[in-house]
Amino acid sequence: MTNRCISGVGPARLATDAPVPDVLVTARVVHVGRTSVVLRTADGTLVPVTSAAHGLVPGGVCLAAAAGDPGPALRAVAGAAPNRDLWLTSLQGAPRVDLVVPKGAVDAGAARALLTGALVAASSGGGRGVMDPGPARRGARTLVGAAAGDDPRGVRAVLHRLVGVGPGSTPSGDDAVVGVLAGLDRRDDAAAARAGAAIRRALPAVLHRTTSLSRHALAAALRGQVAERVQLLVAATADAALVPGALASARTWGASSGLDLAAGVGAGALGDAAAAHPPARPADEHRRTA
């Protein structure tokens, strides 16, 4: 079927686990942001609808709007109820994209550069208290160290300090955890698989501590799926030459989300080597704010 579109939106792409078009067109808008709109279906499933600049996320729809301000396209979706038939036509026939993290080569220097870049940015960012992303970024390597060291109690303790902690709809601690799982999933060795499994056993018990949108991202990471933005960071762990560009892009993703994710991906891709760094400080235990 021809992938026609509603005015201003353009043809779409759907994640493999996004609801079918007939369900999407009956979903209601629950959040409107600068680069995304979040829908909720009748059964409670969240569906992030993102601009081309934002990229596709698990369970979501990405609009291929014209370059520039994505606002008109997102507002068109948010107000699509009167244009249900056109919105349905935009979705039918849209390609489905698999967002599972692919296994691939990891260059230790590249992974370390990604982690270090995120940590340095935190130390020079000037944030204080819960607005300081540094504890979450340092917590990423602490989480990897506990998981790689076969320390389930330590994994639970670190997750308790990270999940739901930080400002925004996707708190810094949650972004770091998503990044860690993506970095571990990138590697194709038994140690990474064991560390990832240790985190996956403990993470479901603390999902209630965070926001619904962040639970959506963490649940996808549990299934091995991450957003296209995170895939960019994962790809950078294979080649140090890609790291500066990846970090530059990450700095533009929300207030701190991009670099929080970068810290997690770098720590996860380093695996055991991430544990060689000093542990997070006791003062890192901030309460959640979202």
C-alpha cells in the first residue's frame, strides 16, 4: 500500500513492537514535547511518536517530517483525531524497524573515551544536588562492576540508587542503566552476558520507582531494544574516531539524557575494565525528582 501521509507529517517508520495502526489511531495524546508526542492506547501501552531528528524509539513511531522545526508534524499527530483516516493511511504500509542491539566489535579505547567524555562533561557542567548528572554517570560503572563481579546484592543496591533518580521525564539514573544494558548487549562474550543477566534479574523490582515514560525505555532495554540515538552511541564503541561526533550529538539530547546514556554505554562496553575506576561516593545517593 502506498504510504501516504497526513499533511505535514510525511511517511512514518514503526518499531517492530509498536501497536498495529488500527490501535494507534485510537490512542490518546498524554504528552507533547519539543521532539516527541506520547500516546497511550486503550490497554495502557505508551507509544512515543518522534520526529526524524529524534529518531525511532522502541514501541514507537518516527515521522519523516521535513528537516527543520518538527513542531508542525508533531502537532499534526497530536491533533489527528479529526483526521483519523489520513493518520491511519500514514501508518499502514510503514516499514517496521528492529531496534535490538546488534552484536559487534568493541574497541576498549573508544568505549573508555565515550565514558570519560560523559564524566568530564558532568564534572564541568556545574549542576548541583539532584540536578547534577555526575552521580548517575559514575553509578553506571559501579553497576557494571557489581554485575561483572557476581555480586547480586551490590547490583540491587546500585539499581536502588539509580532508578528514578534525577530530573526530567527520563531521570539520569534510568538513562545510565539503559546505556549499561546496551553496552553489555553489544559485546559477544560470556562475561558480558552474565553481567547483563544479573542486571536483568534485579531491574524489574525497582521499575515502580520511576516515571511511566522511563519505565517504557527500561522495559525495552530489558528486552535488548534501545532507541536509534542509543544505537549511535553503541556503534561508536567500535571506533574511537566516531566518539567525538557521538558525544557532540549526545549533548543535544535533552538536558542531560544523551551524556547519561553515553556514560552507560561506555561502561557497559568496557565491562570488567569499568570496575577499575573508583566507586561512586556516598553522597551520590540522591532521591528521585520525577
